[in-house]
Amino acid sequence: MSAQVQVFIARQPILDRHSTIVAYEVLFRSSAAALSATITDFSLASASTVVTAFAAFGVDAVIGQTIGYFNVTRDLFLSDGVDALPADRVMIEL
């Protein structure tokens, strides 16, 4: 029997001046009840947010047809993993 792993993310809408959602900032969360992040390992939080958004949920389920803003660490930014992200759908925040 395999243990089921629960993953959590939050998203903050980014609006234009007409209050239309144009993007989402995708954020790490440690639990379903967490209103803010409790991060002990920034690299792990950064990587898990990106992986969760794309692999576990699917990018369209997380950001729809908008752009997704992701916080990443220096290490993740310099890794090969960032190159695999769709440049037309993702903005990287350092």
C-alpha cells in the first residue's frame, strides 16, 4: 500500500486596472488550512510549488489561460528544470 502524498499551493490573482484577472502568483503552502507559508527550506518550497502546479494539478487548472508567477530560489533558477517551463505561461520571480 502506498502512502498518499498531499500537496498544497495557493494562488493570488493579479488584476489589471479594470479588475480583470491577468495572472496569478502561485504560492507554496504547507497545509490546506495555511493562510501563509511556513517555509523551512526555500529551495524545496520553490521546487515543490512549480512541480505541484505543473505535474500534480496541471497548469491550466492552476492558472487557466493566464500567466503564472512563481517565486524561485537562485539554485532553482540556475537549474535545468527552469528551462522546461513554458516561457509563454510562466514569469519567474527571484
